[in-house]
Amino acid sequence: MSRTGRMAVVAGTLALGLAGGGALGLFAQDQGRTSSGPGVGSPLPSPARPAPPVRLVTPDTLLAWTPGGLPAGLETQVRRLPGIDHVVGVVSGTAWLTRSFDAAGNTVDRPPRGLAIPIEVAAADLSRYAPFFSPADRAPLQELARGRAALGATSAILRRLGPGATLVFGARKMGVAAIVPDASIGANEAFMSKRAAASIGVTRARYLLIDPAPRASRERITAGIRSLLPSGAQLRVRGPGETPFFRQGDAVLPPVIVKKYFGEFAARPLPTGFLAIDPRWVAEHIVTAAVPILGRVQCNRALIPQLRGALSEVAREGLAQLIHPGDYGGCFAPRFINEDPTADLSHHSWGAAIDINVSANPFGRTPHQDPRVVAAFERWGFTWGGRWLVPDGMHFEFVRVPSSP
């Protein structure tokens, strides 16, 4: 297969992975913006359409990422390793959208005064990224080089914007050149040049896309990358079919998909690492509800049915004593991951994750949750942080709609 077509095949492979994981419907739901979730006790919406048929092939593009971002100069060093045909580093982070206009100049997004909408932006050296776009999706790259942006397909639906629209990030206005497949840009919301991303504060290198040379050994490539990292640094290398999202933090849902299920908010980042979220959004989406074992919790109303289902199953199996209500860490907590303003937004910001048995499961340490509790939560569509590259044993967050809990 030619190098230039591989990411198109990756996109198809990822679509299959999404369908198997129950998340594909998020890419095919209604055209309007999610403004409210289901009522408490109501089921979450099911995937709307099956994946389109794809040709089953085995591409060899690799994803490599490290927690917290890539060390400076890693892309250049990896490029020199034997067995590497092509590599590009991807920058990503949160930018704050203050206004948007459609192609006719009509206002679409207008958050309350003093607030902005967090948008996940990705960027790369466009000439190096071009081989990872399918030929059909490369046309707008010249426009991106002139400072415009591309929206991912799901982001365009969420934003209700198309080509010719304008995004406003504070004093920076940026035209929308095209809509591209989510898989082509790692399910980020917007994609642009590195220079454009830097102008709105997005500069951290997050992951590498690697095209191995013919007959190159993945194991040797992985070992070569490890040898370039600082002592103790952790590395994740993925191939197509191993994860639904070719991006950093690939075990959890990208923010654009979280927004589709749990709503999108406007907020103001605080120096403490927390967010001041629009109180109208909180009133519409965040509820206090009674659930088994834990009692009353404050979560996104759309999470309550699955949380009740998981905890009810734990109780039915006689395992309630394995979850300690007095050691519950909360659900809705609007903040950045680890309260670091330079990190990504925590899924707690949407009220779509919970922390239990906190004392025995500190972040980054060996987790100590009973595997039967973990299995029950996973059957109900949660992912467990204890399996992550950097373990977070107390943490369970929404990742899919359960097919048959």
C-alpha cells in the first residue's frame, strides 16, 4: 500500500474499532448541538447508524505518546532511527473559543461575558503531516498554511459550522477551510498549522505518527524510542485496530465525543487549576441523585442511569462492602487533570467520572480495586483508570453505552 493512503485506511480501521466499542453513534448523531442530556433514570442515546463498509487491510502506521507531552526534540531524534520511513509530531491542547460565525456572517457561538468554550486543537508541520491525510483530504492543506483551520466532522456537527465559517479565539480570528474526517486528525475538534496553534496558546507536542520502513520491526522501533526518553519516562505505542483513537490518552474518549453525550459548556480557567463553569449549564446538566451504596452523588444527569446500573450490580452480587461510601472522591469537579492548568480538561468537568476507594488507590500508584467491582463497572460502559499507562485506580469514567449490561 502506498504511504499516502495509509491514514485513509486507518480511518476505516478506527471506525470498525469504534463500532465494536459502542461509540460510533457519537459520530452520526443529530445535526444540532447537544444542549441537554436525558433525564435522570433515562437511558443514554444508542448509536444511530452502523459503520460504513470498509476494505479490510492491515496498515502499519504507528502512534507513540508519552504522558504529559513529548520531550523536546524527540520527533527529530525518532526521525533518525533505523526503520523509520516518515514521522510527524502533533501538537495539541485547549484553546478558548469566544465567538463563532457561519459562512454568512451570522453569530453561532456567543458564550456569556467573561467565559469561553474550551476547544481541543491539534496542529502539525503540514508538509510532514500530509502523508497521513488521504489524498482526498489534502486539498485544504494550502489554506491551513495561510492560517485557516479545519474542523473534524463531529466538531462541525457540534459547532453547526462549515467551510467559510469563522472561529474567534480572543483577538485571533481564524477562517474554517474544510471539514475533515475525525480519524484524520486524531478526533481533535480543530486542526491547523503549528504557527496558527501557537497564536492561540497551543504549543505542547503530544504524540507522534510514525510510518515504518518496509519490513521494519515494530519492537525495534519501540525500543529505539524508549532509548531516547529520559529515565523513568513512560511510552505507549499503538497500531491500527489496537485503539479507536490515534492520539494521546487513547484509552479515554476525546472531548468532542464527551461533549456529544454530556453537553458543551462555557467556562473560565482559574489559576488554581479549576474552572468557573457557566451556571446555566450546571443547572441544566448537573444533578444530585441517589444511587446504591454511595448514597447521594452530584453527576451529569446523563451518567446517572449507568452509574445506578453498575452500583446496583455490585450490590446484587453481594459486593457492596468493597466500596466505601466514606472514601468516595466525587463525580462533578470542574477542573484540569490533576488541577494543572497546562493539562487537558478532566472528564470530571462534565460530571462523567467518579472516584471511589480513594485512600487505597492514589494516582500513579499500584491500584487496589477488587476485580469484581471493576468488571461490573466495565460491563456498564465505564473504563477503569487502574489499567492506564499512569494508573489512576480510584477513577472510573464513561467510555461507551453498554450494549447488554
